[in-house]
Amino acid sequence: MLIAAPVGLDTSGGVDVVLHLHGHRAELTRTQASQHLLRMFAASGRDAVFVMPQGPVDAASGDFGKLMTPGGLEALLIDVVGTLYADGRVARPEVGELVITAHSGGYLAAGRILELGERDPVAVHLLDALYGYSATFAAYAERGGALRTTHTPAGFTRQNNLTLRARLRGSLGDALVEDLSELDVAVGAPAVLASEFPHNDCVFTERTYARLLATSGLAPSPDRAPELSAVTRSRGRVRVSWTDDVSAGAEVLVEQRVGGSGFEIAARVGGGASAEVTSDLDGMWRIRSSRLVARTRDGIAWWPEVVVSEPSDTYGAFGSSRWLVVDGFDRIVGSSHGGLTHDFGGRLALAIGSAEVVTNEAVARREVTLDGYDGVLWSLGDESRDDHTLEPAERAALDAAMAAGVRVVVSGAELGYATDEAWLARALGATYVSDDARTLEAGGYTFGVVYPEDYPDVLSCPDTLWTYSRGGQAACGRRGATLAVGFALETLSDDDLARAWAEIQRWVEP
């Protein structure tokens, strides 16, 4: 059995458990690695323990033995929590909430557990796994359970999912979520979701597993970095916005860095999803959460301890904010960067010198409009096909901005490889040529400095700003209007980034 727990697990209210049931032909170490389950669990930021029991090893079977018999689930949960308590990892050996996730043939045990009804999970997630027990799962959703089920285009679960969707539309109406992008703001909502990815990949592509867990109803970990949404500025007031996904009772610390000094707390906010901070100085901004949690020492419950979370992404607000930086870099599996948070939005805004920063999700949800700016820099990092460089709602927002005369710059190492070809050509005037320029030099700059750049894209456009040292267009588009950059601008050093942006701005604003 595989058990994983966050370092800062708060167990004052019992130990919440995510129980994952694997599919056929599985072996714990190999399956966890190939589906990036622990990476996804960490990215979800839940204050829970991940438990993955070994079913039949490398067998075409979903029989989890005693787990599917009366008392089996409870025995497993007590065993897990008791072991953690004996090891001094939790304050008390009490099971809290339960979330069940199942991939493929794992549905059999998930359905049987629900049928036995000995413990009611707060959420059940089926990843291309609805091969049976449809009535059991539907009844769970209809009595208020957060059932989320996905299916692949050619998978054998597709028809069962479509039938279930029709039933839940009738019984649940608008409460049913049918698009993954809507799930992020629909905590605890039931969902039937289509995935465009293959059977095994649908677990981790688009960060699906992490997003399902993050919206399952489990509390966030006190150590988890909260998610910053936007840093904008108007008339000397900086507005710092974030999602509501912070621990109950937590205080949000709004931190500012001016110049080269460290971060200082500019405001403490007891609740809500945003704060307005008066600041006459340009600077970088980030947030943390702070709360009291129960710790353990040598297996004995200890007094409460104040825990300050890891910092969020770092964004910036500078000058009169003529440009908007959109942080579209969400990739966590296979990324050259490797971190769960970054400061790239802030660095780009600093290089521009007159900019604000928001997330791509804020744009997609229409919390931010693009047409009030002179220009938009959309940063994709090395976001690729598994996470989508630009979703339809994001492309629509850029289309509207360009129609209003806003200049648009898009940078990313997989911009050509992963973006809709027709849109790329129509909107940015760029065509994808190849996936690897085989160099880290373009236009006299060296990129791949801040984090590795593996496959910079070669593009083709009517007008060229930079070419790669080995040939091929690195940055091109329509002079005075749009620019597509085939590598991630934030991988340039600070000095080169400032110089490169000055060139870009002269090119798009002649």
C-alpha cells in the first residue's frame, strides 16, 4: 500500500483520506509514476492523506478483496490512521472525511463501497471508470454526493457517461457541471466531463486529478501556497485578488517587495477573495496564508502552532499599467520549470515597467477584460498540448482585444506546436514550422537561463523580429499589431529580459 501525507498535515479535526483505486494491469510504483498521482495530489493542496492500496498486481481484475467486503473499508482506514499516529505523524487516530478516486477497473471497488454504505464519502471521482454500478453512482450524486466522472472520446465508458449525464440533467439541472473549466469555481458540484486524452493520460492531463481533488470539499493544507488571481492598480491603490480556497480560519498575508529588498507584509485580511492596498511605490506582490494548526511531537498531540504557508506566485503592479501580463503557465507535469509556483508574471511586469498581472483563468472567467490596455503579453511558459496553450474562451478574449486595437504578444516554447493552427495564423499571423530550433540563442539573446528551454518552436510569419542562431524565425508576426515568440521570454536573464522587451515594444508600437 502507498501512503503519502503533506508535511504540514493538520489533524486537529481527524485525518481526511483520499483513497485511490487503480485500474487493471497495475503495480503501485509504476502506476503512480506513469499517472503522476503524487504530483497531482501535491498540486491539489489538500489537507489529507493519499492512500493507494495494491489490488491484483499486473492482472486484468478490479477485485480489491477484503476492501469490497463488509467492514473492509473501515479496517483499512483505521489501519492507515493508526500507523500514522504510531509514527507521530498525526495528533489523534481519528478518520475524518473520505474522498474516493478510481481509474478504469477501480470502479468495481468504488461501486461496491458505495453499495455497502458503511461510510459516505464527500466526493467520488471516476476517471474513465464508469463501466458499471451506474445506478449506484447516480443515486450517490442525487442524494448530494460530489460525483465527478470523466470519459474519453473512444472509451468504453462514454455511453454510460452520456446516459448518466442525461439522468443527472433531469434530476439535478444546472447543478451539474459539464466543462472542466467550470469545475474550478464549483466546489462539491457533481460533474460529467469529456476528456480528449487517452485512457491512462486522462488522469493527469489538464491537471484533471489535481483539479478534481481541489474542488472535492476537502480543506486546503495550511502549508499550501494560495492561488493569486490578479494584481492590478488604479490611482495609487493596488488590488490583490486570490481564490477563496484558503483554510478555514486562516488569515491572508498580502506581501510586497519594493526594489531589491525582501517581502514585507502590507496587509492582513481575515476573509474574502481580494484586498485593496494603498501603495505609491511600484513593486512585486504575493500572498501567503497563516493559521493555527495542531502539531505532534513524538506521537503526542502538541500545542497549536502558527503555520505560514508557502508563498503564491509573484505578480507585479508597475507604473500606469498600460500593458497587461497574462500568466497562462499552469503546467506541472513534464514542465522544464518543475515548481508549483513561480515569479514569472512579476518579472515580466517589471521588465515592461508599466504593467499589471492576472491569471489566464481570470480572463477566461471574464473577471478581467483586455480591451482597456494598450497591449497584452500572454505568457505560456512551456505549456503544451496536455494542458492546452490557449482555451477557446481565452482565444475569444484575445480576438476581442485585437479587434479593439490592443497589441498582443504571446510567448511560449510550445506556442506553435500546441496552439490551434487556424487561430494562430488568423490572429497572430504565425505558422508552426518545427518543434525544436536546436539552439538557445535568438536575436542576440540567450534564453533557457532561468529554467531549461527544451524545445523552442520555429515559426513563420510575414514580419520577423528575431531569428534563431541556427536559422528560422524565433519572434515574428505582424509589425505594429501582433508578435508570436517561440520560446518563453521569462527564461531570459533579468538584464536581457529588459532589453528584449524594449525591442518588442518598439516593434509592436512603432
